[in-house]
Amino acid sequence: MIPNQRSKFNIPDDIAYLNCGYLSPQLKAVSRAGADGLLRKETPWEIFPEDFFDESETLRGLAAEMVGATADHIAIVPSASYGIAVAAANVELRQGQQIVILDEQFPSNVYCWMALATERDAKIVKVERSKGADWTGAICSAITEKTAVAAVPNCHWTDGSIIDLVAVGRRCREVGAALVIDGTQAIGTGLFPMEDVKPDFLATACYKWLLGPYGTGFLYAADKYHAGRPIEYNWINRRGSEDFSGLTRYRDEFQDGARRFDVGQRSNFTMVPMVTAALSQIKEWGLGEIQETIGGLTAKIESRAGAHGWDAVPVEKRVAHIIGIYLPETAPDNLVALLAERRVFVSKRGRSIRVSPHVHNTQNDIDRLFDALAELLTP
């Protein structure tokens, strides 16, 4: 269990911010790294060719640790949707085959597949939530011999209801389907079972649970795709690009591994230090310890919701770091705004209030949430 880390964030005492699934608060260390990085371009003569490579390689190594992979498996991308687009450009999909997604899945892992299905005359199969929030069984049943791709997250973003990616990965391998994961609501919150899941691609943005800035992310690509096709053709992902004097000796060969999928301006001298600082702090805390700590908070939230008679996704059917609370139909439509007026911040996603704490939250934050809900929902 990690002691409370609020002092590492710039969160006033009168703010109960329980909304990391929307946008994480920024660590003070990340802000400092960004400020220092922003100033570097004032003196560009102090930025050397090796800086374009060494700093991004440090970040690549940290990102690999977040998912239990090696640096060769990681591409630096600006968003989860960019990573999903890389996946769509490289998976096999033939006419009449199917792509499995979830009902009300986050759009970053939907629109690209809709476009590809139209292009290839394939079919989108949407899995609806089964009784008891058993997404896993419903997904595995939807994956058949016709399935070319299963494009899923680790949990449903609206309420945290869990998907057993180990079981889904096993089912994909049984039928020869590719598994493409949007890990934005997962990576950074606990150990990822890479060896058991065996995804083809896993994309994530950094601005939620990785505590990084908006506009940053990374992509895991399995070995079989390391000779694949990138979605942009930039200078830095070509072999030999470290030699600036030789850049016009154009080459067909790419940098090793998943680096061929890197975004062109991966060596952002403001963003890279910020994400590096964020992932370094996560590494220091420990992924298992983060999961245990946040899980303790959501367990308290589940208990308090039950005491009020409000349904919540139970711990055995959700991830540790997100909990959806299903409030009475009489709840005001502007409940989230009313909570914000009371300096309590959560999200409404679908039919649930989504609560997503982190290591900066305290028991007082939970008390303030439920005091405000009781006030606003009392007939």
C-alpha cells in the first residue's frame, strides 16, 4: 500500500478529484520537466543529434516496463487512435470476415475498424453486455472462425466492468484472429499479463493512468508485425537516421522492431521529458502497489454506495481502479455539474457515475463525494 501522495500533485485541499479515468492530475515533477523542456529550444545550440534518439529510447524502455515487453516492441505515438490506425494497417482482413467490438466502446478503437470494414467489405460485430456484466463470455462467444480481429479494451470505460484479456487472447488464437487492445483505461494501474494475453497490438494514451500530458502515447506491436507498414513515412524511423549528414541517402530499411511505427516528431523535447518523469514515478511506486492502493479506495466507494442502496459494479466484476455507481432514475441530469459546484469531480458515462481515484485521494475525498450525493439525491 502506497502512503497518500497528494503532496506530489497540485490539488487544493477543498478539491475531491476522483476522475483520473477522464484526465489525470499532473504531477508537479511532470510540470517541472515540461517547463524545463520548453525552455530548451531557447538555446537550440545545446540540443545535439544524439538527443533526438537517446531520450526517446529512455522513454521507450520505461513504456516497455509498463506492459511487460521489451523496448523493441514499443512505438512512440501521439494517441491511442494513432496506434489503432497502425494496427488496422497491418492486420489481415478479407471480404466477408468480421471485426468484434463492444457495445458503447470508446470511439478511438471503433471508427478505424468501421472504415476498414467498409473498405474491405467486412462486417462489424458488436458485443452487447450480457446479464451480470459478463463481457468476457459474450466476447468469446462472438469470436468465431469468421473473426479476423477482436478490437477490445481491458474494461468497459463507462463503469470499469472487466474483460478477461487472457481468455479473450486464448480464444483469438484458437480461431486465428488478431487481438488489438486499447489499454488507455488500464496501463499504469497494475501489472499487465503480456505473456498470457499475447496481443497483436496494444495502444494506449498517456494522459490518464500513465499521468502524462495530452498528445502522448505508445504502441506495443508483436514480433510478427516488425516488418509491417507504418502509417506515415518520416525521417527518424529509417535505419541510419542518426547520421544527419546522410539523411538524403534515402534508405528502404527501418529502425529495429516497432520503431518503424513511431510518429515523426517522437523526439519532442517538451513532451518526452514529461512522460519520462511520469513513468519514472509510476515505476518508483510500483504497478502492483498502485493497483492495491487504488483498489482499497474503490472498495470503500463500493461499500458506501451499497449502504445508500445504490448499485455499483462489484469488485469481482470490475477493475480495481474504476467503479461505476448506478444511481436512481430520479437523479438530476446535471448531477455531475452539481457535484462540481461542490468541488467534487467525477464523470457520467452511459448510465453510471464513473468514479476513478488515484494515489492522491483520501478518505475525506470519498466522504465528500457521498455527502454531496446524499444531499443531491434526497427526495
